[in-house]
Amino acid sequence: MSEWNLPDLMDHTVLKPDATRADVLQLCHDALQHGFTVIFIPPCYVDEAVAVVASSVIRVGIPIGFPLGGHTTKTKVTESVEAVARGAQVLDMVINVSRLKSGDHDLVRQDIAEVVCATPSAEHKVILETCYLTQQEKLTACQLVVEAGADYVKTSTGFSAAGATADDVRLLKAAVTGRAKVKASGGIRDWKTALAMLEAGADRIGTSASLKILAEWTASQGG
């Protein structure tokens, strides 16, 4: 039997540009039916999603500065404050990749910290977009995330050149040394890949293929 209760570990997600209101509502109902505890939706649907899952333990998540990360800090803070005011409890913000690669580490740290400080009731994950970073930049980013007080480092948005790899998960896990958790996302579309991420040290999996992965996991358990 698996050592993981998979629905508890997956952020059930629909963020594709052509997702409709019906897609978002279906995501909410899927989460209620299958026991996913976190859903991620476009910010414009936060009111509907919060209303649908209000009587459950499901937390609504919203992406911030998505998907490129180059928004101003004020914009990210405004997005975050509005999302939380409307009932979101989890915020996944994209790190300022350009500033990070430019060596502007104080600005990157401040960018994250201001979102964290403005929304203290929320859980905060910071998307590093690892496919754009050198190994040293990944390590630096992890240190900045920890210093800024965020809860997780996250591999990818799923909208760039590549997504999560087990090697990156292991690197991030070692870099945060228990001071933050690790979320793997981007290109995780089957149980085999999700399992590789969990075995590498991922604490959470972000995916739009949650139902497929859950079915494969259930089958692997003999269920």
C-alpha cells in the first residue's frame, strides 16, 4: 500500500487560458467528490469557487503574478490582498525571474516578503520557474524564499519551456533544509511521474491531471 494519501497531497488545478466557468465549477465538484483539499483556479472565479466549497475543508488557491512573475510588487500585493479578501487561502506567486537573473536579490526578497506580510492568513508558495535558472540561481532563490517567510518553494508554472524534474525537487528539498516545503508542478500527468516527485521529496503535487493520476494511484493500490 502507498505511504501517501494522494488526494491530500495534490493541488487540483485548472489555469489554462481557455478554461470556462463550467470547467472551474466542475473542478470544485471533483474536489468535493474525490477529497482534494486544495484547488487552484483563475482569480476571476474566486467568488464562485469559494461559494461552492464553503461547507468543506477545501482551500481555494489563486496564482499571483502569473505566469511570468515580472509584475511590480505593488501589483502582486494588490492581487494577493484582493484574493484573500474574497476567500482564497493559498497563494502561489511567481518569483521575479528577471530580477533574480539580474542579481537583484534584495528586490526579489522584498517582492516575496511584501506579499507574505500583506496576507498573513494565507499559505504562500513561490514559483521559481526552474527551467530558466542555473543551479546556483535555484539555490539562491530558495534562500530568498526562506528569508522572505514563504511556506513553499515550487518548481514551475507549467506554462514555460519545461516543468518539474525529480532532480530539481531533490535540489530544492536540500536547499530549504526543512525551513520550507517543496511543491512539484509542471508536466506531472501520470502517477509514475507524481510518485517520482514524491520520492524525490516533494511535499505537494500541482497538476491539472489530478483525476487521471488519482485513478492510476487507486489502481496501483488494488482499489
